[in-house]
Amino acid sequence: MKTPVHVAVTGAAGQIAYSLLFRIAAGDLFGPHQPVVLKLLDIPSAERVLEGVGMELDDCASPLLHGIEVSSDPSDVFDGAEAVFMLGATPRGPGMERRDLLQVNADIFSAQGRALDEAASRRVRILVVGNPANTNALIAQRNAPGLAPECFSAMTRLDHNRAIGLLARHCGCNVADIARVAIWGNHSPSQYPDLHHALVKGRPALEQVDPAWYVDEFIPTVQQRGASVIAIRGKSSAASAANAALDHMRSWFLGTPKDDWVSMAVASDGSYGIAEGLMFSFPVAVENGRFRIVQDLPLNAFSRERLRLTEAELLEERAMVSHLI
Ligand code: NAI
């Protein structure tokens, strides 16, 4: 029997976790032969809910689930963790400005960054989902100097999946026929869903769709998809977010197909002229457990301008939390 992988999940009493945890326990993260220990973190006021989630996990009788640990102390939950899903964040309340939201979450992610630094495995892979995800990931990373910056990422895989789904529906094909879609920048409406390199059935996507549809419908629909789900469902995306989080981690642990890539927000190394250190979504390929930013994609003036806009937003967010990083 393999040694269990320790998987930590923050915000474990929340709605994304309620979709995610049961899939991890069922083997959807590492496959049917890899046991896991789930380490669950939430705030003390969510203790009863978390206890109930733990009861339901027990009731799944999953042979892969070798243990459940529950705590409201990040150092306990991150101890020895090799995969960390950071879902826990404070939502935007009534009358709250973006600056206030950034500030309250900045405090959470700086404290949890320090706890990761202290306790997590040195090989840990960390995915920040809680919003504002890119800047939260930056704060956590800067507060964990003992971990390589490559241990940290933020989620734009849901945007990536949304883009693939929308393109497939428009072209009347299967999602498996689509490759090389890219999300650049921030997980926010400033993101740039890029089809210039995308392929549909092996042929350039932009030769198969109306350019006006791409600019006027495709891009804003992907950018606003989260808000549309809230408007219609009355709650933010949860099952699709959990699914994307699993996709993200599976790609990171197990690799990407040779002729394709995924979108991940990772610390910029200056690729494509993006300010170094920003947690910026790039097309990335993963081999042997290590990601690399896909290089040398030609960017036309339209794409360069879109990258600049989303980079400007991330620089502004970084400036608002500069005292914590
Ligand atoms: P939720 O509100 O249902 O759950 C959040 C949980 O985090 C709650 O149980 C809360 O008690 C907990 N929490 C708050 N502060 C915490 C702390 N300091 N430590 C540990 N836990 C803490 O929210 P939901 O729907 O599960 O979403 C989680 C986050 O993911 C939100 O910030 C949401 O905006 C974000 N999100 C990001 C997406 C992305 O694509 N990057 C997509 C969808 C949601």
C-alpha cells in the first residue's frame, strides 16, 4: 500500500469544499491507487459544520481516505501537507470596497503563508482559490520565504475550462477537440481569454469563428461568467470551481499532454514582459511535476494591450498590500 498523501484544504466548511472533498476522497485527484489524509481548516465559528462534513466523509467509506484531521489552527493543518487547496477567504460584504476586501484577505493569507512556511512539506504544491486569488497567492508566497516561489499558484483553470466549454459549444464540437486556449493575467474581469493560438480539431480556432464573435461575445462572456452564475444560481460557482481545482492540481502533479497546455497563475519570471514576481496567469506546461511558462508565443498588438491592462490591475492590487509582502 502506498504512503498516503497529506492534502490540506482551507475553507473546508464552505460550498466549494463541499464539492471538492468527496471527490478527493473518491480518488479524483491522484487516481484509484493513491490513499490520502484530508486535513481540514476553517474558522472556529464553522466548527459544527466542519464536524458534519467530517461525518459525511466517514459515511462515504472510501478505502482511499486514510484519515481526516480537523482544526482551526493553520499550523496543524499544513503540517507535512504536500497538496494545499486554499479556498478559505472572507467574501465581499455589503458596502465593502475592493480595497477593504483585499485588506481583510491579505491578513488571512499572510498568516497562513507563515504557517505554510513553518509546517508544510518543502515539496508542497499550493493552489489559492479564495479571492482575490492572484494577490492572495502573492501574499502567501511572500510570507513563506522558506518555500520556493514555484510552490505557489492561483486558480484560473475555471476560466480556462469556461473558455473551452464556450468555444466547443459555439463550434458544435466536443471539448476534447480543443487545444491551446490560454487565460492571461488576473482571475477577474480584466483577464484575457486568448484564442490566437487555440486549435479546434487541429486547425486555428480564429479561422473557424467570426472575429467579431471572439471580441464582442467570447471574451466578455468568459470574463463575466462568474457574475452570470451568481445572477442566475444565486450563489457563486462551486461544483465547477471544485472541478477546476482538481484539474489544476492533477495537471500539476501528473503533467499536461505533450501538444497542449493549461492556464495557471504563477510567479512571473518576466516572461512576455510581465513584472517579475506578480502572480499572473500564463499558459503553462507541466513535465515531471514541474511547470514551465510556455515561451515565444507571438502576441499581436491586441493581445499585448490586453496583457498590459490585466497586469496593471495586478500591479495596483500589489501596491494596496505592499506593507504585507
Ligand atoms: P464559502 O463562503 O462557501 O466558503 C468559504 C469558507 O472559508 C467558509 O467556510 C469560511 O468560514 C472559511 N474561511 C473564512 N476565513 C477563513 C480563514 N481565515 N481560514 C480558514 N477558513 C476561512 O465560499 P466558497 O463558495 O467555497 O468560495 C471560496 C472562495 O473561492 C471565495 O473567495 C470565492 O470568491 C473563491 N472562488 C474562486 C474561484 C476562482 O476561479 N479562483 C471560483 C469560485 C470561487
